[in-house]
Amino acid sequence: MIIRNSVKGIIIKGNKLLVAEMENNGTYYTLPGGKQHPDELIFDTLKREMAEEAGYVIEPKEIMFIRETFEGEETHRVEFMVRCEIVGEIENNVFKYDDYQVGTKWLNIDNISAEPLYPLEIRRLIKNHYLGKSADVYQGVMNQRSVSFGKNDK
């Protein structure tokens, strides 16, 4: 079994959330970010991915959520979801989109529960964060049962 780390950015401006817009049998959204390389620290991965996918220079602030999932019998995925701030834009950026990505978009958080944002449970977590509610940091799925612990207080 392969263990795969990835890191995703949570960027909120006003009442909008930055997402990667994906097209594959319809439109859906994910948090921007991606796979950690063996020689990278998590925050360095996020900086690289945000530049590649969104054209932004960011400053990571805090790990808000950790999510573990299993993809079949072969991959154990650990996702780190990090609150960050945009500190600049990259001029003349050459975007390196993930498979199926067509761009980025700002989603209205007030309507986020109706959006096709994956993983689906992140919609509730982001909305609650926006509303100032605390949430468990660990949002894992272990042995096909959901577990969570460790409050993320605002």
C-alpha cells in the first residue's frame, strides 16, 4: 500500500472560497493543492501547488483539517487542509493544472452546501469555520468508520 500526502489550500476572501474548477462528466470543485513530493515540506508543497494551479503567492497560516482516506486497496491518502492568505499574484504565470482542472473560481460560502465541492464533508467544515464555529482538526476515515478529534478553535 502506498501512503500519499497531499495538501490543500483554504483561502477565503470576504464571503468567497477559492476552488479549483474541474470538468469530468460535469463541473465540480475541489480545494486547490496537490501531491507532496518526497523532498518537500508540506507548506512548500502548498506554495508550489497554489502557484501552479491558481497563479497566487500564498502564505500558509495553519493546518485546519487533516483527512485520511483509502483509495481501494492500493492507496492510503493523508490530506492536510491549510488556511492561507494570498500575498501576491504571479505575473505571466504558466499554469500547470491537474487532470480535469479547467481553472479556478471563487464560490460564495453562503451557498456552499449546494455546490459540488469535494470531498462533500468539507462544505460543512468551511461554512462552520466561516461562521466562527470550532471543528475537529482530524477528519479521518479509518477502517471504514469515521473518526474525528482535536478541536480547531477560532
